[in-house]
Amino acid sequence: MKPAHSSHLPLWISLILTLIMVIVVRETAVVLCQMAGIEKAANIVGLVAMFVILMAWRLLKGLPSWLTQASNTLLVDSGFAFLPVSAGAGLLLFALGDELLGVMITMIVSTLIPLWGLALLANRWLNHAANTDSTTTTEQKGQP
């Protein structure tokens, strides 16, 4: 895994480039899925394609700092993306009656387990990156 290379782009340009990249990948997935006759799968195909593109980019070249900066800025309040779903589910809860407890347990478990797993992966990834950076810095200081 190669480290991220730095580029000094202003935040607004980084945000625009990141959004253009997301839109191009998603719209390409829509066109490909329409040609294949599976229009409903366009979002997941776009998501998987973006994942594959970013992983390949990360492994081959290293992600640029402008992409990391822009994605951190865009995702800082990503919890708000779930607000409409939560509000709709909250309205439907009153009509559930006896099934309320089962639905609530299912919602809590299906939310907490993926978040817990993602937190573990992020912690390992960030600790590995921090250890790699500190080792590299220590080795560079020791060399004349």
C-alpha cells in the first residue's frame, strides 16, 4: 500500500472534483444497468464500482490528499443521510402494534452490528497507517 501523495488544491476544488467523480461513476452505472435491463441495481453497481476504483487507485498510486480532505468534509455529517429513513420508520412504528418490539430490536441490531464492524475496521486501518508513518519517519531520521 502506497502512502497518499499530497497536492495543494483548495477545498472547494477538491469538493467539486470529488462530486464530479461520484456523479460520473453513478451515471455510468445507471447507463450500464439500463443497457443490461436491470435499472434497479444501478445504485449498488455504482457503489461497488466506486469501491473497486478507489481501492485500485489506493493500491497502485495512493489516494491524493485532496480526495481524503474532500471526503472527510462531505462525510462529517453523514448521519443526516439516515434522517429521512428514520423519520419514516418512526411514523410507521405507531401502526405496528404487537410487532413493535421485534421491529425495534431488528432495527437496533441491524444498525449497531455494521457500525461496530466498521469501527473495528477503521480503527485497525488507522492504527496500521499511523504505525507505518511513524516507522517511516523514524527510519528517515536515522539516515544521514
